[in-house]
Amino acid sequence: MPDPTVTLNRQIAVEQLADGRYVSVINPTHMGRLTSTVFGGNILAIAVNAAYQTASASHHLYTISGHFIRAATPDRRLICEVERIRNTRTFETRQLRVIQEADDGSIVICLVASADFHIEEPRSMVVYSTSPQTVDFPLRPVSPFTPEDTSTANNPYGLYRYIEQFTEIQPIAQNKKNGNNKTHCQDEQRPVPAQAPSRTAAERFRVRGPLDSEAENMAALAFYMDRGLAFIPSKHSGYELIEASACATLDFSLRLFTPKVDLTSWHVTEQKTIVAGNARAFSEGRVWSEDGVLIAIMTQQTMLRPGIDFVPRL
């Protein structure tokens, strides 16, 4: 069971072991009751935080892309190895490996990634931001709610049981801006491909507890944005996650558009799936600040294998 006193900034904290080598302050967490392995967002957050420890204060993370290689276990801490690839006046690049040490002394590689940092430029030629599909800005005040609001229909099977303590979440109801929930499924043998599900999942969220630095905010954002993105393809196609024999993120890309992020304030997120086939699916999540500025986009390609008894509903 998770320790309810642990805040997100502690869950994603790192300390230095040696030059270019960092370790999580505490053991990582798994996501919920359907899996015993570590939540991928926790692994990614440790990588982001460790990368920040080696970057200049004048440079800000704008992209991190990589692959999840092996599952991690929550009974031991994560180690992140950071290699300095590029250091220039405007850009810095870091190569990252998140590992765990097995009982026999061997190394288990959990994640490999490349992170890039960029200075704040004095001028921009163009400045704009796309808007969400589900809400209009300015946002209405957040209404009172209870933890049960996010732990039933939106969190079946206790899917997020061990990470829900870190954020406050309010689902955004489907509305006319959000299209409909119609699912377009089609036999893979037909010559005309089925359309991707039109549904867009949306919610408002903020982090509970303090986030005292840019590194903590960016690591927390990576932690949050991994939440549920792998499950969108099955959910939005009308299937239960338990109908899959395997569901896991293969690769990811997190793009960040501003270093001025305060996740203790309310934000809006939307998630949708774009294409699926060959037991893989590609999905996208976006996050906007409360004043309507798009601050981040995460894309993921995930493995989604059907169970032995799975029967598609056409």
C-alpha cells in the first residue's frame, strides 16, 4: 500500500551518487491494482529530474523522447545515468538510462531517452497556441468534489489506486465541442480502414503538495502525462482493459512549450487515440494552463495485444 504522507515531489526526487549518476530518494510506485510493476510515469519523472540536475540554469527542457525497455519493480530504487552529449550557448543535450540493480548484481535497463534543453530566446517570430476541443477559456471556477468522483467510473478496477493521492482531478463531461462517443471498429481484412474513435477524454487536474522548482514541475508533468495514455485505445474503442493480454507503452515523446509551469494550479488535459494496428496503438495527450496556453504534448506508441478469448465488436 502507498504511504499517504508521501507527496509527489518526494516520489520523483533524486539524489546524486556520483558525477552523472542519480538515484531516486524513495522506491518507485506502481500505478494500481492491475499491475505489480512500476508506473512508467514514475520512471520518466526520475529521468527528467536527473537530467535537470546536470543542465545549466539558463537552459530549460523542451523535449524528451525515448523507449521503455524493461519493467521496473517497486521494491528497489531507480538509478538514472546521465551522459552530457552537447553543451552550447543555446542548447544542451543529455542521454539518459534509467536502470535497476537485480538481486544477482546484473543491471536491468528500464528506460533509454534523449533530453534537450534550450535557452529562452529574446524574441519569437510567431506566437500562438491551439485550443482544447472540450472547454472554452476562461475556465469556470472548480466546483467542490470528493475523492470518490475520480475513483469509480473514471478509475475502474482501482487502475490508478496507488498514484491518485498525488493529484486532484475533475473529469470534464462530454459536450457538443467534444463530438460523440461513437466508436468506429472494423475488421482488419477490409480494404477501407476504420476511423479512429472520435472521443476525446478530458479532465482538470492539479498536483497536491509543493513543487518548489522548475525541475520538480517538469518531472511532475511527465509523471502525470503518462497516466492512462496507454489505455485510451481500448477504452475509447469500447473495450475493457481486462480484455487485453498486454498493454504497455513502447516509446514516447514529451514536447514542452514553456518552462513557466506551476502544476499546483488547475490545468486542462485532453487525450485521444489516433491510429492502431498490428497490436500497437498511437495516442496523444495535451495539457493547457488555466489561462488557455498549451504547455505540453505527449505522444506514445503502445503495445495492445488482445486476450485469447477476445472477440472484436464490429
